[in-house]
Amino acid sequence: MPTISRFFGIVIRMYFDDHSPPHFHAFYAEQEAEIGIDSLGLLAGRLPPRAFAMAVEWAAQHQDELRHNWELLHTSQLPVPIAPLE
């Protein structure tokens, strides 16, 4: 599972050929959440509220790049790293 970004202790990853809808995985400490790329909503799991808010803020700034990485990973190509939240 490639890591595509890291910021403030949050690690963003995506799986090769993962299930729909398009989403990414955000990890913080021992917790994990699946967050929809288009909806920016929680699909599964959980994160502390502040970590979740930062992951969603980051995703809102990088939706096009996330969609592009989703497409790359579904054709067995490596994703492009995405700048962290600043």
C-alpha cells in the first residue's frame, strides 16, 4: 500500500486496485479511516476529530491529484506523491 503523503502525524495511503467508491486511507496513531475522494466523507473506520478534519482539509485541496492517483493504482502504476498539509 503506497504512502502518498504525511503531515502532522497523519499518513495517507492508497491500495492498488482497491474497491469503489474512490477513497484513500488516513492513519493516525493506532486508528485508520477510509475517506471518500468525491464526497470527502467518512466511509469506514475512525480518526480523532482533529486528525479527521485535517485529512479532509488536505483532501479538499488535492481532490484532482487523489482522483489521478486512484486511476494510476487501478492500472497497476505507482501513485504520485502529494504535498502535505501546511
